[in-house]
Amino acid sequence: MFIGIDHGTTAMRFASGKNHFKISRRDAISFEYAQLEELCPIDEIEGIAVCYSMGDAISEITDIRAVKNRGIVTREGAGEHIGGGTKVYDEIVRSGIPAVVIPGIHRNSPTDPRFKVYSHQTSPEKLGIAYAVTKDLGGDVIISDISSNTVSLLVSGGKV
């Protein structure tokens, strides 16, 4: 079984192929990896993928154990810092389960300089949405994900 974890604006979401649950970022402060049992038995987890927008020191999918300082260059401009994401990240490392970190787009990504006021530009989850939309509609689209905050992406010629 493989597990996906997304650190959203208001909650952290955990999913397997069959089950899912979410916890608020504040509740995530007390997260323990044993809670993954809500998805499946721990010994059945083959790997975990963590969507990790804060990882502005990494620009490719990376083994979580190879990431220094949680992949963070700066937390400036990244919103409210509660500590839930840090706790979940550290618990995944502590679990010993093979895991990768999937970065978003940040200051070191090859994007238009006008979008680089803050380092963190978009999450891997939004890139997944862009991928799905471009598969259906082609490589020139504008995507807006409007939820607890709004993130819009321009895809032109298949590039964000």
C-alpha cells in the first residue's frame, strides 16, 4: 500500500488507494505515525509520498532521509507557522517507512521572475491539478484552485 500526504492551508490530508482522513494543522502538532493505521496496517505501507511546498531547497522528488533541514531555505512569506507540518514530516522520518518528498514551485524554479516575490509559489498538489487539466484540455490553460486560498497557474506550451 502507498500513502499520499498533502499539507494544505487548513488541514493535512492522508490517503491510500482505499481510505483517507484529514486533520487540522493545529491537531497535526500531536500527530504520531501510528495514526496511519486509519489507512491500513503500518506493516503494509510500502512507501509514502509527501507533497511538500515548504521544500524550497529541493527541486526534484527526493528521499525524505536525504533532505537537509527539511528542505527549507526560508519560511518567510509562507503564511502562518503552526508546527503541524513539521511534526508530520518528522514522524514520517521517524517511522522508517520509505518516503519521498515532492516539492512545489519556488524561487529556484524556472518561472517568470515576477512570481518570485515569495519563495513558495505553488504546491505539488496544484501541479497535479495542472497536469490532469492539461491532459484533458491541452497545454495552454489557466487553472484556478479556489478553496481556503486561491492559487492560479498559467500553463503555456505545456510549461507552468
